[in-house]
Amino acid sequence: MASYITVKNLQKTFKVPIRKNGVKEALKSFFKREYKIIKAIDDISFSIGKGEIVGYIGPNGAGKSTTIKILTGVLTPTSGTCKVGNIVPWKDRKKYVSKIGVVFGQRSQLWWDIPAIDTFDLLKDIYKIEEKEYIQTRDELIKLLSLEDIVKVPVRQLSLGQRMRCEIAASLLHKPEILFLDEPTIGLDAVSKVIVRNFIKKINKEQKVTVILTTHDMSDIESLAKRVIMIGNGKVLYDGTLSNLKKKYGVNKLVHVTTKEKINKRIHGVIEKKKVTDGYKFTIDSSVISISSFLNKISKDISIEDIDISDETLDNIIIKLYEDFNI
């Protein structure tokens, strides 16, 4: 796939004043302030093809927001290059903003005291969208995001899930080529999450909208992204498919054995055994012992009523990767 977004050796440092305790030190810093340099992102490189959905993840303070702000043209990097198509985001922002849509879960672009549809009308004028095209796009977004009953209600009266769906619609009125989503489902109920995820899949498939998703909700990543870029301490830790990440770090299996009998046997490869109401829950290292071998060993001593086998959660896999890199 041809590269659409190219990031090379990107760095961003911030000069932060050093704050010391005590009145004497505070007075000193008033006349002569000391600073330290913090690297928010440190030599980050990656490329994204047109029409990809990429999960951009990492712990708090990893550099995700700084990267997104550079990619959206809000920040200028200290060094390195970044191109989206043939545009450098921070150098030609006026031309660039017409190509991107941005949704921040913690910030709103909707006017608080007026209905969302009035903000939509305002955005039509800001982006200079033709009337016919605007009405067609607006009505389609309202239908796809199930906004018919809420789009004329003042935004302050909407629930978080309703507001987020309106935010997504607002960010797509001008038909951007790229959609940046920062925690798009934060605080949403199950129904709203399904609506948002299905919508993102639809515009990606039908309109080839490139989506960069930053979130701590790994269910969003699993539902939407085939590829993840993981960063920590300002550096890229992993860039590849979600399936390969699971293969590399997801060797543990969770086995729930339903039985009325006691299991006392110690088995090599069992990381954890936990007694539950209807039996036992085991965490198995499948690189040490296969599930079939494990079940053969315990079934010799007890009567098994039911078995449930599941993969390790993506959250646990991510934690393992952080531990490998001492994050």
C-alpha cells in the first residue's frame, strides 16, 4: 500500500521550568529560572496508507497527544518531517484543515447552548460547502448516526453518547480524507459504542477515509483496527498487525473448568489457579503446555462438567509489552 501519511524522525521537546520547594528557592527562581528539557516524542517514524484504520496507543504521557497535534497541524515539531499527501500540516494549515476531521472525546466543537444542527450550519459556512452538497451530507450523517431525535435539542441537554455522535457528524460534514479520533467512545453506553464503531467502519469501507484512533479502550482497537502503532516514553515500541501482536505476547490461555470436585494436582505451565463458585479458573502458558495436554492431566483425577477456553485479553497483552520495555 502506497504511503499517504509519512512521519520521519519526528521529535518534540518542551522547555519546562524547574519548581523547587520553599520560599527562598521560589524567590531565587523569580530572578533566575532554571529549566529542564522534556522529550514528548523522540525520533518517531512510521507511514500510513490511504484508507487504513490504525490504532495509535500507549500509556498516559507516552506522546500520543503530541503526535496527533503535530499531525493535525496544531504543533510544530522540534525536528523531523511529516507529510500528509504533499502537505506539511503545520506549514499550510488553511489548505490542510479542509482535508481532516478531528474528534476529541474531552473537547467539544459544538456550541453548548444551541442545537447541534445550528453548529452544522455554521460549519457549512466555515468550510464553504455548497448548499446542496451540505444538505445531502448532513442528512446522511444524521441518519447513519441515529441523530434524528436529538439534532434539534440544545447540546447541553444531550447525554455524553448523544453528544459524541453529534461531534463525529460535525467533523465529517466537509467530507475529510482523514479522521483523527481521540477517545471517541469514552463514557458511551453499549448501544452508542456499536453505532459509532459501525459508522466508522462504513465510512472507511465506502469512502476510504483514513482513520487514526487513539484510545485506552482496547475493545475499540479490536473492533476497528487491524494495525496498531504503540508508543512509550516518546518512542515506537511496536508497529504491526494486531494479530501478530497477539501471537507474540498472547501465549496465555484462560481456562474455566466447571466441576464439583477439588483439583489439587500441580501442573507445569499453569501460571495461576483460582477457585470460583462452580469450579476453577486457570491461566495457562500455552508455550509450555498445550490446552489438550492440560485437560488430559486434570481429567484423569476429576469429572469435568463443562469447559470454557478464551484468549488472554488485549489489555493484558499490552501490559506485557510495556513490562518488556520497562514502561
